[in-house]
Amino acid sequence: MSSQIVWMIAGMAIVTYIPRLLPFVLFKGKELPVFVQGILKNVPYATLGALIFPGILFINEDIWFGLLGAAASFTAAFLGANVIIVVLGSIAVLSVYSFLF
Amino acid sequence: MAEIAVNKPATEYRRGLQSGISIAIGYAPIALTFGLLAKTTGLSIGETALMSLLVFAGAAQYISLSLLSLGTGIFEIILTTFIVNIRHFLMSTSLNEKWEDSQTANKAILSFGITDETFSVAAVRDEKVTSGYMLGLISISYSSWVVCSGLGHLIGASLPQTLQESMSVALYAMFVGLLVPSMKKSVKVVFLAALAAIFNIIFTLTNALSTGWAIVLATLLSAVIVELIENARNRQRRREHE
């Protein structure tokens, strides 16, 4: 193992762990203002929106691939399928698409 | 006693494992490709596995490889990693509110495993989050990430082209599967997700911000704006009642 790479990995590990860890130490046992609590409750849903778009549209150079994946997953989820079915169903739909085109 | 039985750590651990299955599936193709790319970039299998073991952050690991192949200095790579992963600060702060454990040490250790994916799954859970649940969720995701990174390097190939392409949708489909049930229950969730998506699309397409900051800013703007609007409406409704 090259020692330079190992130092790089160690550095990456530390700067990745700190933001993950810090809030649990900083806000330990602290009651945050009601308004801030409200925002933090909103964060998961806002994060999901930002994680899905525009990323899902660009999973392939062929934009139709992404659009079809988005349509398949939203349809399956809207019909009430659980998460694993949504994942496997979307993979299946795109497999058929790339097999055909 | 019945209440204690419901929240037994072993049961929670198993529930966490179950919730993590889609993450493990989604990580497999990405980690295999990471292993393969790491090999092409000139990393040994030990270095590849070490990075996945210690860093456990997909986007940052990919970026480090492309920077390495461009001959970028180590300090710059570490700085870039920090910027890309700073979004986890927001996720941990949010998760801290619904994660019940009086032992801060448990949270501190398990926080190593907070990724976009483990956070999303835990954050939309109906019940409170426990450390047993997080341990299950993280261990299955982490195993898939580390094992598949090593395999990608070892085999020196990723999945067949067509399967690889269709599996690239997996994590996005998982996010959709996590989001939509809440959207059906609450208009507020629809606005939160749509607003953050629109902001992130604008930031990304205009190249205004790096990916890490774009997600942080889009999320915060949406969460704050929707909260302000809701507060204003509640105040108005109260005034009308008086």
C-alpha cells in the first residue's frame, strides 16, 4: 500500500465522519427552538426531492431512460408498492427498455 | 412489560436489516463499479477496500478517483471530500431529533454510517428511530458497499452492460419509494419535495454550485420557506378565529 494513498484515505475518512458525528454531540440533550425543530422535520422530504431531481434524469446519456425510470418508480410507488418492489420493478422496466432499444 | 418487548433491540435490529435490503441492492452496482474504477486508477485492492471501509461515501469516493487520475494533490482531494460530504451535517441534525438513545456514545459510533440512503430510510420511518434499528440498517448497507467494492476490484469487471445500466436507477427508485407514501398523506410533503427538486435542478443546470452545496442549499431553502409559509397561515387562521 502506498503511504500517500493511505494518508489520503485517512484524511477523507476524518472529514467525512466529522459532519456525520458533530450534530449528535453539539445538540445533545438540547431543546432547539420550535421553528428550528419544524425545519428539521421538513429536511427529510426536502432532501428526498433534491436527491431524486435532477439526478434520476441523468442516469444515462439517453434522457428517455431516466424519464422512463422516473415514471416507472413514481407509478409503482403511487399504486402503493413497497420500496423493494418499486426498486426491482423500475430495474425490470428499464431492462426491458434497454433490451428493446 | 409489553411495551419493552415491542422495542427489543434484537427485533429492532432485524427491522433495520429488512429496511436496508433495498439500499444493499442499490449499492451493489455502484460499489462494483467503484472497485473497477479504483483498479483502473491504479489503487491496490487493499487501498480500495480500505477506502470503502473507512470513508463509506459513494460520491466522494468516485470524485477522489477522478481527481487522483488528474494528478490532484492530496490536500485538495481531502478538502473536496469535506465539501461534498458536509450535507450529512444537516441529515444528522435532523435525525438526532427522532433518534431515541440516552447514550450519546451509541449515536456517535453509529453516525459513521449515515449516508444519503440510510438517512432517508430512517428519517421517513413512522416510528421513532432506535440504535438497534440503525445498527441493522447500517450493517447491511455497509457490508454491501465494502464487499462489492472489493469484488469489483477483484473481478475487474462490473455487471453486464444492460443490467448495469438498468440498475443505475435503483437508489433513485428507492428514494421515490420512500417519498411517495408521505406525499399521498400530506400536501406539505409534496411542496417540500417539489420545491427542493426545483431549486436543485436550477443550481445543477446553471452550474452555480457543486453537487454537495446544491443539495444542502436546495434542502434548506425548501425546508425554511415551507415552514415560514405554514407559520404565516397558522397565524392567520388563529386571527380569523378570534
